[in-house]
Amino acid sequence: MPKFYKIIILLLVLFIILTGLYLCLKYYILMSRPSGNVYPPIVIYKTHGDYFQQVPVYLSLDKTRVTGYPGIEKMGTTYPDQLHKDYLLSNGFVGSNTGFLNITFEEYANLGNTPSSSELFAIILDDSPFIEMYYCGNIKPIIWELNVIIGLGLIDNLCQQIEF
């Protein structure tokens, strides 16, 4: 058998194995999702800048006012989880109309009282911070699984891209 045919057969076998692994991973992830919305939505995103420590707030569709923000009492452990390739896993406060404040979680928690929406709007750092954003269902977020999905480049196949 010529060397060329051996290479073709090897490539076909490799393709079949990788396709099988992809389908197994996709099946595992889909089947591990509980029925109903037991967990909050999993939102994975990338931003233009480093907003890891900045407080996220919800903005109106026209981005002229703050429509939602975390209470100071929720500021204890609200940092997003860092994932592969500069992706972040939302802490529950990030959506398609999210902006970031120019104060950190610690500074926000130390304010004493939660500021009004107009006070928060005055300290918006970025009202269009996102490069990419994905919704990955209402499953219990398992960091290593999300990192595998991102690492294998399967995020477009297994998650729904959110327009912003």
C-alpha cells in the first residue's frame, strides 16, 4: 500500500475519533442539564478592557439610565470566574445591556448605602464593554467543563451567542 493511502487512512481515523469525542462531549453536556430553570443562566463573555473588579449594572436599551444594580449586601463574593482565553463567567449581574462602573466591588461594598440609579449612571466607566457574549443554559456552572468547551472551540456549537 503506498504511503499516500496510509496517510489518508490515518487522517480519516483521526477525523472519526475527534468527531466521536465531540459528539460524546455534546451529549454529556446536554444530558447533564436538569429540566426547568433550576440554576441561574450561565453567561460567558469577553470585554474590551479589564473589568474583572468593576461593578456591573444593567442599562436601559438606549443606555441613558441604569435600570438595575446589585445591592451592597450582595457584594461579598460577586467576582466573575476567570475562564480560558480571557472569557469570564458572569456572577449573575451581566447581560446584553450591562455597563461597568468606575468603582471596584470593594469600593462599592464600602459605600454604606446603595446609591441611586442616577448616582450610578454618573460613574459609568463603559456602557459598551463586550466583545463576545454567550448563553450556555441554566445548568450548574462547572468551571472545568466550560474551560473544555472554550479550549476545544465548541462555544459556538454548544452555547447561544447573545447579541448586544
